[in-house]
Amino acid sequence: MRIERLLLPPAPAGQVPHPGRPGSGSGGVPRRAGGLRALIRAGQVTIELLLVLPVFMLLLFFIMEMGNMGFQTILAHHCAYELARIGSLTAGPHGGNARAAASSGTANMKMKNALMKMFPNSPGVRVEGRLVDTVYDTQAYTSGQDLLVTLHYPARLIFPGSNYFLADSPKDRHIKRMVIKVRMPVEKPFFR
């Protein structure tokens, strides 16, 4: 009732408008009801916006976070592949000696040096490599070896709301841990 009284237009001289009686005053109810309907409609739009906007923004942040995760996944995989290439070239026997064994220690050292140049401000990124025997090569009379490189990459989630749902525990750090494994054959000279 208070809202209706505020919306009533001023009555002509000598008439008192009545909100419940049609035709009273100059137009009476039709004009007052239209103003009230407009006010209720404006309130309804505001409430709907307040209910839908957070859901819409959360959906938008999820989509943008997926793009961020895609970028970081591609970056980490390319980094792991390049480190595996460096490691496979440096893990082979040294000095052209056929009897020298492949060394994963040299490969790990070279990969860690390259990783520090790739990510100078990211102490959480780490790499490790180990040699894995494969099949025996009857032509070279030696067994083949692969370097199995494992890259641990903590991806930072940056968008609000979605980062809580996608993060690994503890959730308040907003970090998604990625572990990327790449196999690369160790380069060995052919001594025959």
C-alpha cells in the first residue's frame, strides 16, 4: 500500500484518488497499476540478474580456466620433449668407446641446466630421467636403451571460482600438478 501511494499521480482539485475503485480521480487504477507493474517488473529483473549472474560468471571462468590449462599443458609437454631430446643426446657412451655404458647422470645434469634456463622463476618445476633397456640389436651387438624423462610441472590456476574446483589439494594454493613422461631413444654411435 505504501508503494501504491508513492506512485499515485496528483489528483485533480476536489477529487481524492482511491486505489481500489476504478475510474476515481483522473484515470484512477489503470495509471497507478501500470506504475506498480513497472516497479514490480524492474524488481523482478534485478532479482533474476542477481541469481543468474554468478552462475554465468562461474561458467565463463571455467571456460577461460580450461584455455589456461590447455596452454600450460602444451607448454609442459613441449618442455618435456625438448628435455628428453637433450638428455638422449648426452646420455650415450662418451669418447667413441664401444664398451662405455650410457650414463643417466650426465643426462640428468644437462636436463636440469636446460630446465633452469627454461623456467628461471619456477622452483617447483623439476625433471628426472632414467635409462630403460629395450631390445637387443643383433646388427650392432648391443642393447638399445631409452631415456624415460619425467617432468613435474605445477600449473597455476588463475581465475576465481573455477580454480578451487580444479586445483589439487590443498585447494587454497590453486595449483594443478602435472606429471609428463616422455621416452626418447639414447643416441649411440654404430661401431661396426
